[in-house]
Amino acid sequence: MPDDASRSRSNRSRQQGTHHDRPLGWGKTREMNAIEAMMWRGEADPRMRSTITSFGVLDCAPEWDRFVDACEWATRMAPRFRQKVVEPSFGLGTPRWVTDPEFDLHYHVRRIRAGGDATWRDAFESAEQFAMTPFDRARSPWEVLLIEGLPEGKAAIVIKLHHSTTDGMGATQLFSEIYSSQREHNPHKPQPAAPSPEWVRPADLLRQQMREDAASGAAGIFKGAEGLFDLMRDPVSRVKEARELVESAGRVMSDGSVEGSPLLKERSMKWRFLALDMRFGDLRAAAKSVGGTLNDAFVASLLGAFRLYHAKFGMEIESIPMAIPISIRKENDPEGGNQFTGARFAGPVAIADPAERIREIGEIVRNVRAEPAMDAMGLIAPVISRLPAAALGALSGQLTASNDLQASNVPGFREDFYVAGAKLERVYGFGPLPGCATMISMVSHGPLCCVGVNVDRAAVTDPEFFAQCLVDGFGEVLALAEDSEPPVRRL
């Protein structure tokens, strides 16, 4: 991923037209990778829907026509958003992105106006309903909602994408290149033509998949022979390495030593959004004060909140099953798409001292990252992604449904960005709930860390109190830094 300086230079150069009228290189890969195919096909179970949602606070309501034009321009700059997913016949192959001959921007871009006494709670409730509505899988899986009429003349831009489109890092790459660095209209930005429509039938993809499988099968024979020769040369070492890899994969993908909290055991399709933020510098200083990282402080704050929430109900637990995504994106990887693996472990809830909790989290995450099978899911996904949708949904549920917490820390923007003339003041990310009790994401935005919380209302039966526990959990950690300010609950 580019650093802030290079990302800023990239953004400015494209907006100044130095790349002429060419689209971005973002999202050029047409075939879904194995992880993406799993997320796309796993939705046979509606609880496994993989919708990611961004809620951006704008300092004013943009002019509607300019906003629509900006969205249309973005679909030409990133043609992935004019593409839909086509499955090979019988699901026997890899889903592929093709340019939709019936693409209709009017379907994807919408607006509503809040009432005269509308609150931010009203806006977030609209975002919840928007996020929970399933995609039309015959269209490109993204939608944008502009909410006008909010307090102080502000507005909100709500963007929802199917997770098969990109991960958090890929989204940061995209928005850093299509958001503007100035409030005024830029007449010099590139103007690529709309991509030509493509008519691709499922049967065509199946035939293509069969040809590719035949070619890869022939290549596999030679690769297998090479591996067999290597095994014969040093069988003891090769068998030992294989055993260690299998054992490592078991540790990465499933920590059987911890069971889910009885308090959070129920699951449903009812989402509730919560949001808070704090100063980026304060959270980073708190982490550094005890030798930790920003991510260590983030996760430690969340686990502190879970400890406080359980205490209210008179329940003491040592740990909860949780998972975090770990980026495996390399510098030369194509922009966009999904390049991450999941790591599951026992999150230490019982540690009351925030400094000790940060250090413990740091040790756990370092050990997880050092596992030989860190990309264990990537190793098996090419096989299981070919399973029928119903079987894949059941398997995906087994991997995530027992998690009480999934936490994601996404580096965001350090500079100002504008959407059709409106300044983006804050950005909250709300991940999906693929059978887990809570999904909590932190996005850095300018001087802030914005925390978006999605809870399953069947699991978290008192979301108001849980929100206060989050404020207190982050407050414990922030108190480690001198002159820090407490977190602010926005929702």
C-alpha cells in the first residue's frame, strides 16, 4: 500500500490530468480470487451476507446534479463499478466480473432528505436499513445513498459494497484516487470513456473454465513430479514441514481452547450501528507508552469494553473467540480486490489493567503473524470455493459464526478530501456480521480515529449500555497517555 505522501501525489497527478483520459488501474482483475468467490457464494445463507458500509459525514449537502456527475465519473475511472458478476453454468468455475450491458446509474445512486428535527440517530438508522437490504445480484453490487437535511446543515454519504469487490485497504486505495483534494470543480481531471458493454453467458464461462482447468492440470502433472522428486530426496524434512504447516493452520483458523460467551450466543439478521471517535495522536501515544502499536491499543480497548459489558450481567469470563484480518497485500499486487487472511485467537477479556492488556494483545498478534500457515485460508480456498453455494455457506458459517468479536483496523486518509464540493469530516466503516456477534472497525481520518460498530441485536441485547462500555474501554486505554482527551460517542 502506498504511503500518505505517494498516495497524495497519485491523487493530485490524476486530478491534474497527467494520466490523460485513462481509467485507474484499480480493480482490473476480472476473475474473483478464491476468498472473493467464497464471500460471493456463501450468501446462500442470508446471515452470511458480506456487505461493507461506509458512513461519511459531509460539512454541507453537495449539489445533487454535481453529486450524480461525480458518481458517474467515478464509474468511468474505476470500471469495476459498471461490472456485474457472472457465474459459470452450474457454479462449476470462478465467478467473473463483466461490464453490464444494462448498467443504470439511476439505480445505484439515491438520496433522501431527513425531517426538520432529524438527528444523527435517524441518519444512522437509515444507513442500517440501507446496509441490511440485500444486493440485486443481477446488477453491479454497490449503492450510494446521500442523506440531506442533517443537523447544522450537514449531510452524509453512505456507500455500500459487496465485500467481494474489495477489502478495507483496497477501498482506501480507491477513495484516495477518486475523492477530490479541493472543494472547487476541477475541469482538468481525466475523462475516460465508459467501457463497452459485454455479453457473456454462464455457458461461455464454463467452457472457458474447462479449458483453463485442463491447461492447469497438465502443468500440475509436471509440478507434482517435481514435488515428488523433492520428497524422495529428503522425505523426513518434507513430512515434518507438512505436519508443522497443518498444525499451524489449525492454530490460525480455529482456536478450540475458547468457547463463545453464553451472554452473546444468539444470532440473527438484525444489525445495529454505533459510532465513536477519538484523537489519533492520543490513541497512538497510549499504545507507545507501554510499547504497543495502534492496533494493540484498539483491540485492547475493545476487550476492555467486553469485560465491562459482561460485568453488568454478573458474568466473569477469561477470554472470547475473536478474529482480525491481516493484510497480505504486496507492493506489486494489483490495486483493489481482496488481499487478506483471517487470524482467529482467544481475546483476553479478564485483564483489567489496560497496559497489561495492550502488551498481551501485542504478543498474541506477533505470534499469529509468525505462523507458517498465516495464509491458511488462501491455501484451502481454491478448493472449497468450488463447492455448491449451500455447502459453501455452511462452511463459511463454521469459520466465523462462533466469533464474539471481529475487529478491523483500516488506515484511512491523513489529508482533506471533498465529495462534489462537500468536505469529508469523518468516515465510519461498518463491516458485515457473517454469523459473528460484533464487527468493529476503526478508520483513521485526518486527526481522528473513527470507530464503527455493528452489533447483532440478538447477541448484544443492550446496545446502549454496550456503547457506553466502548466509551469506557477506550477511555481506560487513552488514560495511559498524558493530556489525552476522552473518546466521543457520535451514535
